[in-house]
Amino acid sequence: MKKAYLIRLSIAMLIGIIIIAGFLGFYPVKILDLQIVPLINRILSDYSIIALSLLVFVLLLTLIFGRFYCSLICPLGLMQEFFSIIFKKKNQKQKNFSYKYFILAITFGFLIGGSCLLIRYIDPYSVFGSFISLSIYGIIFGFIILGLVFFKNRFFCSNICPVGALLGLISKFSLVKININKKNLCKLFFV
């Protein structure tokens, strides 16, 4: 494996452990405060300057480094990444469905309109939190996602996730571009 991939994977594993600890009640580092949808929700409901600052920080990092968030911070993305390693799945060329941007528009339309109902069911942070807290919805949705990972790596991220769609649009303008090694797609530094 490439050194850059191992470094990214090590950082992702460390952040994954911190995220799981946060969801289980241990809160050593406030990494959970960098989750996009809860930040937007706090900005819209509480008019939080701190949440706005953190959101701008994540968006600026996305403009510089691309979709680092999906690769290193998103708990559901990390879960899919780890299970793809267990299933020995390499990143495959995936055909993205055209409705992910439609899902993005509808989801953030609901959020701006004052309803968190839709975002609650498809936000990667909420889905992962439901899975870790062992709610019925979380367990069912988690196993569906894991089943999809068995057949196609990061299916949720590339086809459904509204946060991934938003950050994908922003990362088209990022300063750091990724060079894809056509021989081995699993060795990308950022996904």
C-alpha cells in the first residue's frame, strides 16, 4: 500500500475511535462538532456564531484540500471505509445516480424550511449515531448500508449522501487536485 494511503487510513482510524467514544459518552475531543448537518442546524436554530465559524472552517478546508471531510471526519464514511477493508473491496469505478443532487436540494430545502425530519433519516452523522446507539432504525439502516458496501464500496456516500453531494460540488474548485492512479484506485489519498 502507498504510504499516503496508510497515513490517511491511520488518521481515519484514530478519528473513528474518537467519534465512537463521543457517541458512547466519552468526549475526549469535540470532533463531533465538525459534522456538517448539526452545524447547519445550530446556525439556523440558535444563530450560533461558533457553529458558523466551524462550518466556514470545514468549507474552507474543502476548498483547499477537496473532500477531506468525507475521507477523514464523516462517521458513516469511515464506517463504510473500514467495512470495505474487511470485505477486501477496493474502490471501484461507480456510476453515480443522478438523483443525489435532487436529494441534496430536497434535504436542505426541508432544513432551511425549518424541518429536520428528512435530514434526520439520511444525514450520515444521524444515521451513524443511531447505529452506534443501537436504535432499531440505526441497526436496520446500518446493516443495509453495510450490505451495500459488500457489493459496492461507499454506495451511500456516492449515491445518496446530501453532505457528500454538497462537498463534492465545493471540492470541484479545490486548490489541491487528486491524481488518480488508474491501475489501483484504492490508493487515493482523499476519497
